[in-house]
Amino acid sequence: MGIANYFYNSTLRKYVALFGTYFNQMKIQRADNDGTLIQDMIVPISYAPFQKILARVTQDPNFLKGVAINLPRMSFEMTNMTYDPERKVAPTRKVRKTGVDTEGGGRRFVYAGVPYNLDFSLYIMAKYNEDAVKILEQILPFFNPEFTSTVRLIDGLEPMDIPLILNDTTFEDLYEGDFEERRSVLYTLNFTMKGWFFGPERDKAVIKFIDVRYATDTPSNTSFEEFYSVSPGMTANNEPTTDRALSIDYSLIEFDDNWDYTEEIANTAPSV
């Protein structure tokens, strides 16, 4: 038997897209000796291990096959996922979805998310170290050591803060053979994204009327002596009210309406 019926929030896909968006459309500029700008280019980025990009460069160093792969270039990949017990919340905590109602007027919700740390690696590859440094210096100032974005992970849930932490940076000068061989400069930046994963959507009824009945000297006196009831109050003009006589029927008041509480204390049972 499965844990739950089929559901898919595409959360992991959104985390990967979010990471790539951070470094999309980055530019470098090249100038001649007198400072005149001679080239302004966008650095392409793709989801792939750096070995794949470097293999493409090595197999066709002169790009005679017409494939649009050039240096400098960036790539990234997700390398690991681990549970984060420090951010654990009560598993029975419910997160209400806004703007989503059931056919019976109830509210839809999901249980609190499960915290996971997602490890990403960003690779900056260049033929010249100066090009790689120009990219690196556009990234480092924004991570001290984290950069936080507010993201709506699931429709109907409030946006959540998702921190991205820069853990470390390493440098490699990749070439084999003599000095005539093609050279590649590689900077690797390792990140941790603190994400959440949510379960399936569930339904919950909305309580609109509460009826409390008091009795004393029980069990010898089994009759109720006082009645207390509370329900939402709203006039026909959509104004909140605490006067039940001015309110429309509580069954017509929705959760997102502009309502107030009405109370009634009586010696006879209230009409429901």
C-alpha cells in the first residue's frame, strides 16, 4: 500500500530552476590596452557536470563542428540532498491554502513541510583566468554567506524565504600535455539551498457555529441551565457586526469575508 495517493508539487524542479536563475544573463566585457570596449557578451549557463562541457571542448577544440559551445561558460548541477533536523517543525502543523475552497465550503491545507538541504555546484569555465575572475566577482559580494529569495513554491501557500548559502570556492587550472594543449580555468562554487518539501493537499471543514451548554449539580440535575453560542457576523452590505440580529445567516458567510464574532447567552437553546 502506498503512502498517499498520487501527487506532484514539482518542488525539486522549481529549486533547480531557481538556482539557475540566480546566475542567468551574467555578462563579461573585454577591452583593449587603452580601455576601449571591444566585446560585451552574455555568459551561457546550462545544467550539466563540468566534465561534460570540458569533454566537448577537448574533442573539438577549434569548434569546427559548428556546435555553439564556447568559453567562458557556466554550468551547474545538484550534487546531494540531506534532511535538516535543525529546521524540523511539528509534522501535524497545518498550513492553510488561500483562495482554494472545497465544494462543501471547507478549506484546503497541507501539512508543514519537511526541511531538506540541497547541495549545488556552480562551475565557471574560461580559457583566460581574467574572464573567470570577472564572473566570480559578480557573484561573491551577494553571499555573506547567504542570499535569500522569497519564493511561492505551491499555489495557494504564502511565499517562503529560501536561503542559498555559499560554502566554499575552489580553483583549478586544467590542461594536460605540453603548453600547446588547450587550457581551461575552472572555478567551482559549492552552495547549499535550504528547501522544503510538502505532501498532498487535504481538505478541512470550516467551523462556523459553536454551541456550548452549561449544567450544574450533575448527574442529579441533567437539564441545561445556560446556553452560549458564537458565530460569524456580517451585514448584507458586507460590513462586520457583533449584533446577531443585524447579521445575515452565518452559513452564507465565507472564511475570506469581512466578518466579526457574534455571541449569545441565553436560558433557552439558540436556534441553529
